[in-house]
Amino acid sequence: MDAIDRRILAELQRDGRLSLTELAERVQLSMSPTHRRLRALEESGAITGYRANIDAERVGLGFGALVFVTLEQANRATVPAFDAAVAAIPEVIQALRLFGDPDYLLRVAVRDLAAYQRLWDEQLSALPGVRRVESTLVMKAIVDDRPLPI
């Protein structure tokens, strides 16, 4: 990956809806080499997809929580079962496996406190292998979905 590839990635992080013509202009290449590089970045997995950034508040999902999960035992049986169960919960918008304690950090987006309580009671507390679930509520997002520093 060279400097031009990094510029392509940086421009697409700023605006994923750029046309090929606009992208070529911004990275100062003709369309054909820009298109080849873009395809190569997609095929290599550097670009994993394209999506719109949605304002959670405006779509009724403005209540956020960070959930810290500690497993009874983090082993070959419990970790894959927990991972699969968490991946199946749409309200979990980010799940990170951590070194140390706790074992996981989940980022959750729901409508309100009552919706979070239902999620906690019905799904989060029932996840396989869980010893402890602790939550903290998000007051305000200061940096959210920032582009990678390419």
C-alpha cells in the first residue's frame, strides 16, 4: 500500500459516496488507475464495505450503554458460544474481546432505559458462560465513528 492508496482510503472514509471521477480528481490520478487501485483495495480486504453513517438519536436509538462482561471461564467452549450469541443481538453495535478483566466490552444502542432493561433481562444476562454483567450509561459521545488515521 503506497501513499496514493492511503489517499484513496482517506477520501472514501470522508465520503464513501464519491463517484469514481470525483475520487480520481481528489487523489490526482486518471480514472483508470484510480479504478484499478480501488478494486485492488476492495479485493485485498482493506475496504470491507460501504455504508451510511446514521444518527442514532434521529432514528430513535439515542440511549447508549457500555456493557462489561466477565465469563465464568474463557475457554474453547464458552468463548465461541458467547461470541455467537452476542453477534446475534442486533442492539449490540460493537463487541470487543479484551485482555484481562472484564473479558468483553459491548456497545449497545436502544430506544430508552426501559428497552435497555428488557435487553439486559432477556438477552444480556442470559448469554452463555457469563459470571458478571456490568453496565455504564453513555452520557455523550465525544468522538464517534472517527475515520482511521490513514
